Amino acid sequence: MQRLIVSLVIIASLAGVACAVVPTPVPPPAPTPTPITITHELEIRADPPEAADVLLNPTPIDGGRYVRGRTVTIDILPKKGWQVD
């Protein structure tokens, strides 16, 4: 039986909303807080890639990202002749 190596990479990042300030003749109103969402990118690597299928539940949003605090189930389904190491 051949061995399959699976690695997990979690990358934390911040996403926010930017706002432009336009000069006006009167003083601008007080600044309002900008909402910031903390996300984590989850990347699963199987070596070799064709040795297994990887299922993530729930499906990630926006290119493999999850909102902070989200629980993710990772299922590794090795193909015939492979086992997870």
C-alpha cells in the first residue's frame, strides 16, 4: 500500500472596507468605524495530488476563505491503493 501525505495550511488575513475622503469647504463629519472581517484561508495539499479526494464542509467562500471561528470538517478520501500517512 502506498502512503499519501496530507498537509494543512491556515493563513490569517484581514479584509476591510476602505472609504475615500473628499475635501469639502465645511468640516467633515466625525469618522465612522470601518467594519473589519477576519478570515482564514484553508489550503489542503495531498502528495501526490491524484492519490486522494479532499472534501471540505462547509464549502469555502471567496477562494478558500472562511470567516474566523467557523468550524470546518475535512474528509480525506484516499483512492484505491493509497492510505493517509
